Amino acid sequence: MVYIKAISYYLPERIVTNEELVAEFPEWTVDKIADKVGVHERRVADEGETSADLAIKAAELLFKDNTSIKKEDIDFVLLCTQSPDYFLPSSACIIQERLGLPTSCGAFDFNLGCSGYIYGLAVAKGLIAGGIAKNVLLLTGETYNKYLHPRDKGNRTIFGDAASATVVSEDGFARIGEFALGTNGAGAENLIVRTGGHRHPEKKGDLTFDENGNPHSSDYLFMNGAEIFTFTQKNVPVVVRQTLEKNHLSQDDVGLFVFHQANSYMLNFLRKKIKIDQDKFYVNLAQVGNTVSNSIPIALSQAMTAQKLEGPVLLCGFGVGYSWGGCIITFK
């Protein structure tokens, strides 16, 4: 069996409140932002602060808070990020050296967004079940705010930067069960940064503004909110059902549902559509925002602090790619 043994997270020091955003966008109000996306403040990485920097801080907090876990026992490092320090080398390799982990570690990055933590748990479980590793350090780190245009009030209200660290091992406090995963690349254009990779290496400089003053540019993050919403309401109920079936559980057996923390409207819609009791549905958007691949581990960590978790917990991530996944973790 494979378990989550420890979990921690790190939030950048810089806080951007709704009041600060309203000062930049006076056509909005503090209450409108809070009502629309459920976020009151979000953390933003400093200009010179990268996803690897954040991930290292999350890992250091994990080792500090869990003294029984030694750096020398880590034998694999996984980093989920869509905002890497470099095209190459892999940030996970840099993190191995900066953390002082053994050179016998395997290490690699994988590029996924809001489903990334679920995929990371799946890969970590596979490495351990296959006898390749015994203690996997699964890191997530994102600085999406670096992809946002300063006048992009919609996305700036939603996204926060963060990192998380999880140790997956042969023993721990929550057993990792079976996974349901899915992909539909037909939705790639609906959440994308079009330039900067080798398909379109040069910035296009094609910035325009619509009638509401919202920026549109190939050089910054583009999100088609309507299409993303359609995708989630179609696929998330299916992956929840598949996850329950693969783990031989009914919905009533689950003690808590921890979804990717997209925005409050979407989460509330999904909760009602799937018919999940509100007291079994964890939401923590208010002080952190949508932190992409970090949202599930941060929410899980905070839920563990807020209440004693027992029995099965269903985790579900969904978003950019399109990519989605669900799994069950069962607390002892």
C-alpha cells in the first residue's frame, strides 16, 4: 500500500487584497469581487521569486514540521509546474541540489495545471508500487500571476501564487486508493499562453482591449471562462462517479470532498449538480485564491488542521489541457 506521509505548503509574502484591486479598477467593488469569485485576498510572488523558490520553501517547511522525515531518505522528486524557472534543465534537478537531497534521487518536472496534484499522486504511487522508490517528494509550484497582463482584472482577481510539498511513502496517515483520469486536448485553446514556446517563440505584441477594457494578447494568459465552465460541468460529475466506482464506494461513504479551488461560483454549481452536502464540501478560496496545482494540497492541509479527517476523502482536479482526475485517500 502507498500513503501520504506528510504535507505542507508555502504562500508568498506579498498579499494583494480586493481593496488594492478596486483602487486599480474603480468600476468594480470589493463585494463584487468577493461575490463573483469568492476571493478576498491572494498571494503574489515577487518579481525575482520563481516557482522553484516557492517549492523549496514548501519543502523546507515540511522537513521542519516533520522531523521523522529525513532528506537523505527521499529517493525521488516530482515537480508539477507550468511556470518553470527554465525551459531546461528541469527545475526538479535544481531543487534536488538546493535542498541537499541525495544524488541517488530521481527527479523530473511535469507540466500540468489544476489536475496536477492528482496526477502527481498517481505517478508517486506508481513509483513506489513498482519498487522504483520508497519516499517520493511531490512538489507543486505556480506563479501564474507572471502570465497575467496588469489590466486583466478578471484573472487577477482569481489567481494566487503558491507551492506545496507532499511526501508519498510506504507508510503514512492517508492511504492512496484508485484513480480516474482523463484528457481532452480539444480544449487546449481555451486556457493558454500562446507565445514563448517553440510553436510561437517570439512575442507577437498583438495587445488589444475589448469594449469592457479587458486585454487580449497572445503574450499573456488567455482563459475562455464560458468554455471552461462548460467543460467542468460536463466532466467533473463523470470523474467523481468513476472515482467512486473504482474505489467501490458510494457518495455517502465519502467524509469530505476536496475539489480544485477554481472559483466559488463554479464550486457551488458543481456541489449542487453532484448533490454533495455542503458540510462535506471543503472550500478555502477566500485567503489564497485559485492556486492552480497547489489548490488541492493547500485545501487538504487546511482541512486537516480545521477538522479531524476520518475515512475516505475524494480529491478531484480539473482544468487546463483539458485535463482532469480524481482519487480517494483514506485516513486511518
